[in-house]
Amino acid sequence: DKLWIQSMMQKRLGIPASKLLFADHHMSHAACSFFTSPFEESAILTVDGAGEWSTGTMGHGQGNQITIHKELRFPHSLGLLYSAFTAYCGFEINEGEYKLMGMHPYGKPTMCDRIYELIEVAADGSLWHDMRYFAYHFSRNSTLTPAFERHFGRPARDAKKSDKSLDPFYCDVAASIQKVTEEIVLKMATHAHELTGSKRLGMAGGVALNSVANYKILRNGPFDDIYIHPAPGDDGGAVGAAYWAYNHLLKQPRGPALEHAYLGSSYSDEEIAAFLRKHDIAHRHIADDEEFFDFAARALVDGKVCGWYRGRFEWGPRALGARSIIADPRKPEMKEKLNATIKFREAFRPFAPSVLEERADEFFDIPEAQRHWPARFMLYVTPVREEKRGDLPPITHEDGSGRLQTLIRDTNPAYPRMIERFGELTGVPVIMNTSFNLKCETIVESPDHAFNTFSLSGMDYLFLN
């Protein structure tokens, strides 16, 4: 079907072929990362499943131009390798990779050698797959062959288990593929530095959503600064295609860096009030913001779980304090409560901490948090400082880490101010944050969507603007 995309678009949209410009998939990823970054110059690394024939590229951005120096081609792909293990562990491909990442701290990386028997990895991070073990290059429905299952000793169907159980075997598989992925991505990043000489790195592609690996590159790699777009997957690729055409092809000057992800729709207090009146929904209006923030903070202190809906919708897959479910991160029972009665999802899934940028290093291992923009987009998993783990039990994952989000006041002032007020009441300026949705649903966008999700869950309060 993909062979006929151009003619289909001409027919459906009623426009001539001369009005259609196609951007390479990985160039779009590269442009998304570089042209929205604060860097005048940087190395660029894109890694995903596959786009056209490419599965990864290394390039260099300078001014309004991008040069791709190397590419890795299908079917050899780090993204598809990770997805193969996602399927093997019983999760849905292109949906469950983050579950695999969340499960890995419960296991030990005991199977790395067996994974390396399926692939060859070069010094620059490029890899070759032994395709006897994989089926994705000839099947639309299968990822693995029987040889893969024989190699690891269990059929993949054994992983179709209860959400509440964690089989140690699959936890070890998850830990192993996570470690192998980190090692390969670090090799790629190191070679990108050698290739370009840059001390700055832009990353994109679905693999850039692996927040654990991203932090390892920051800590163990050769770069001083890293930038990752808040939507590094194919959603961000759509933006990258436009930047590529405008900056790279038309050589137009670059615009400002993307400092925040609050780019979506918003609804006024008047629109929200009209919705509540129309459906005769009981509500209270608090006109003064400081009174409102105090009310919200005290509700969290009292153990309430709240839906927080305010301002413009976040761009990308992370809830960043515009459409979030929030709770007190000091209460150990909150993790189980949110997973079981609010989100209705797997018990092992972790929750994110939102923390004021200037206070982040007190609680998490992220010195100079202000310079690390990916943390604003929840794209780093960092260690929770050992002395603070007792203060933050529900957001401290099995391995002592947290997928933090740092907040600056000038891009979304309400959410940081509420967290600051919570900190004034408790001494802990950190909020437990998860996306405002139920399992297998999208993040809420409109007031009616927010109210419907609130009504179907066990949340105590819904804060609308």
C-alpha cells in the first residue's frame, strides 16, 4: 500500500504532485532534534525501528544545515531488537516497550551473552542480526521465529500472564535487553562524538524515549550537553519534516529553541464553567490562584488523588503538569492505590516525580539541573539520592531510580507554584505525577474527556484550570 501514497494523496487532497515534498524519515527525526535545540552545532543520533530503509543515523548539525554521515539499514535495527523482546515478554509491539523498561529493575541481566549470540555489534554501535531468529522482515504479524524461542528456552506465549504477576524469567530477559540496549546506544553516541568532534548531542527516534539509556549517555558518554525533543518518536518526525523544509532546504534562519512542551489546545474558565453548568455537575470555583494552590496542596497532604487539568495540552507522550494525575509522593501506599484503583494497570509500573528545577539536585542525582533540558520532558531516569528515598517511596523504583520531570516557572507557572506550596507544607517540593488517562486510553484533552475519566476512576478531586 505504501507504494501508492503519493498518488493517493494527490487524489484525496486534490493537489498536484509539485505541491508534495517528501522528507526522509530519519532526516525528519534529525531535524526535529537539532532545529528545536538550543545548539548552534551538535552531533545528531537517530535510532528507531525503521523508517524507509534506515534504522539509525549519525549526523552533524551546524546552523541551518544537517549532514547525515552514516546510516544503519533494515532489517538490522536496535529498535526492532528491543521490540522483539517486548513481544517475547508478552507486551504489544509499539505500545509495550515502556512496560519492558519499567519491568527491567525487577530482574538481573543474566542473559546478555545469549542476546549477543543473536547479533554482532561493531565498535561504532552498528549491529547485524542473525535473521534466523526474527520474522519481522517477511511477516506482518510475527516478530519471532521458533528458533528464537528455542534459543531462550520458553515459548513467547508463556509470557501472556496476569498483569499482577512478575515472572522472574521475563524480568531477567527485560533486564538483559535493557543492558544490551544501553551498551549499544552508548557505543553509537561515542562514535557520533568521534565522527563530529562535538561536545553536544541531539537525539531522536523511538529509542530516544528510553529514559534509562539517555541518562547513561549523559553520565558515561563524551557529551557535555544533550537535547531530546519532547516527542522524539514519529509524532516529532512530523514537526521535523517541516523544520527540514524550512531551515535546511529553504535555508531560512532558525527560530527559538523549544524550551517547553505546552503547545496544545486549551480551554478557558468560561468554557469549563459552561460545560459544568450544561451537565449540572456540582463544582466549586476558587477565583484567587494562591487560595487555589493552597487548596490543591492541602488536598494532596490529606492523601487525596487529584486530576490536574490546566493550560495548554502537552506535546508528546509524557504528562508534564497540564494533564496529570497527582498525589503525595511521601505516602508508600500511593503507588498501589494509583495503579489498582485509578489507572487500572500493571502493579509494577513506576510513577514520575515532578520537582522544581532549582531543587532537583537535592533529591535526585542531576547536578546543574537547569542545563539538562531532557529532564524537563521526563526523558531521564536518574538515581533518587539515597538519603531521600525514604521520603519518596512511591516514586522510587525498584532500583532506586525515578523518571523525574524538572519544572521552570516561566513556561507553566501554576504547576510549579502548587508544588512549591506543597513543599512549604511538607518540606518536600516534589509531586507524584502520572498521565491523566486510564490504561489503554489517550491522555485527556477536553474538559468533558477529563470529567469522564475522573468519573470512571477512584480520584478524589478534579481541578479544572
